[in-house]
Amino acid sequence: MINRIKEFFREVKIEIKKVVFPTKDELIGSTWVVIITVIIISLFLGLVDLGLSKLVGIALR
């Protein structure tokens, strides 16, 4: 059991050396893309929700 755990951590060490971490500029750029995308989608869903709630309100009168 101990040998399997040791082997696991050896493999983790090998795999983590293959990871390419983003630079600071890439990270900031990606963060802005996510923030802008979330804002756009939330505005769209808010408008859809408002429109559907108005339609349901009209249908139930």
C-alpha cells in the first residue's frame, strides 16, 4: 500500500512538470474575457426573464 502511494506521488511530480502555467498577462486577459462574458450572458438572461414574466402576466389576466 505504501509503495502504491509513493508511486502515485512520483507520477504526480512527473505530470506537474508537464503543466504550462499562464503568464500574468494571459491570466489577466482570460479573466477579462470571463467577466465580460458573464456580464453579457446575465444581461441577456435578465431580459429574457423579464420578457417571459411579462408574457406570463399577460396570459394569466
